[in-house]
Amino acid sequence: MARLPVVSGRDLVRAFRGLGYVLDRQQGSHMILRRESPPHRRLVIPDHKEIAKGTLRAILRQAGIAVDDLERLL
């Protein structure tokens, strides 16, 4: 298993834009992304300087992508 990169919330949003996600709204420090094409998913990404490892792993699991795929997008 690949190591998780240290990534900020805004960098993660930029990476997910490459996968077809768009910023739907922001509520406080939480950015909500949605995907219009199937599979329709919503992701909640905290707007922090560094996303915690467990939170990042949960976001990747919800999006259905691997750590290696994320590293290619960053």
C-alpha cells in the first residue's frame, strides 16, 4: 500500500476536479464537491492546510480511487 501524501484541502479539490467533480457549495470550512456524471457522488473536504491521514483515506474510499491515482492527479 502506498503512503498517503500530505495534502491541503484546496489541493485535494483541484485534484478531484480532474476526475469530474465540481465545487457545489461551501459551508464553513467544509467544501462539498459533487459529480454530475455517473457514479453520482458527493464528497466533503475540509478546507485545512493539512488533511488528517484518516480523513484523507476516508475521502479516497468514498471517491473510489486509490492512493496511487491521487498521487498522479496531484
